[in-house]
Amino acid sequence: MSVSSSRKITQILGAELDKLVTLPLIGLTLMGTFILNLALAAAFTSAGLQGAAGTQSILNIGLASMGYLKAGFIILGILATCSEYTGGQIRTTLTTIPWRGFQLSAKHLALVIITIPVAFIIAASGILYTFIMMRDTAEVIEIDTMIKPLLGATGYLTLTTLLSAAIGALLRRTTPALVVLLGYYFIVSPLTRVFLPSIKNYLNFFPDTAGSYMYMPPSSDELNVLTPMQGTGISMIWTLSFITVAIVFYRKRDA
């Protein structure tokens, strides 16, 4: 790769990072997600204090908010790719950066750079709060025991954000993307598990269920479960597939 090409890619990535960092809704979404996580951690910890808490219980309680926390990262991904369409700024972007494939890829990479540290901090805050509040009833948590679920939670939130960004790029409108993704994660998938138990095992191969195995160890009586690596692999396949489709459509469609 030539120096000029490397400089162009760096400039495109810098521009995408600058747009994400300076977009007010991104900051508000992350701040709101952090506050929501602490509120949920406090609620789950308060409930957990009513019973005995072992090492695994603290991890489970600290990560219990993940089921709700992902909504903030879904919104984050959608805003990252849909915000430019709202006011027509996408035309300026494509005029300045005509290399559409590089531009959308750089946007996803910029989103990764922002999401990973934020997801780690937010997920860690829930575990830390729970441990501090339950330290008198808790066993000592080893680093390996804590870090693996924490890294898994960070990876899950990051992949969820990227998947949401890809679907946002496909739909190009914030509201439809929110309806589709939030509807799937919080309505369709939970109701399917309840009312169609016969296909429960197949749901393990969908992004939300597979992703949950990245950070939450299965119960001892749960059958046909995935390992964290299998859950990660399936989630990555879904994410990369949607990103690829989004890039293909992005290159062929009008702004």
C-alpha cells in the first residue's frame, strides 16, 4: 500500500471518528446507558443481598443488566450510520469521500474504537458496584474468573453495536432500524423462546442468544449450550455478514 493510500485511509478514519465524537446524540446515548446500568446494578444487587451470594452469584448479578444494556448499544450503532441521512449530510460525506467501501468500513472501525473501551467500562461498573455492595457476603473473586465474562460482555456489546450499525446502513432511517432491532431483541426473540419451545435449540444460532454465551455461563441443567468461543464465532459471522451486505448495497445505491 502506498504512502498516499495509507494517508487517505488514516484521514477517512480520523474524519469518521471526529463525526462520532462530536455527534451530541452519541454522547447522550452513552451517558444514559451508563446511568441505566448503574441503576439496574443497584436494583439487582439489592435483590441479591436478600440471599447468600457466592462468587458466581456476584458475576451473574453484576452482568444481569446486560439484557437491557444492549438497547443503548443498539441505539449507538444505528445513530452512527443513520444520523447523516437525517439532514442530508451524507451527500457532503460522499462528495468529500467518494470511496464508499472505505468510508463505511472506516465508520465501523471508528465505532469499534469508541465502543470497546466504553463497553468495558460500563460492563465493569456493574460488576464493581455489585462486588462493593456484596463484599461482606462474597468469596474472593479471582482475576480469571472475573475477566473472562467481562471481556465476553465487552465483545458482545461491541458486536451488537456493529450489527446495529450495519442494519442502520441498510435501512438508512433511524426509526425503522430501531423498530426492527429493538422489536427483535426485546419482543420477537423472548416471545419465541416462551411460546415456541420446540425451536429453542435453533435460537442458539441467532445473534442475541449466541451472544449471551459470550459472557454468561449456562446453568448446570441447561442442555445444548454453546461455549463462549462458539457464541463469539456465531455472533461474528452474523455481524460480518451484515456489514458485508451493507457495504455492497452502500456502493450500489444513490445517497
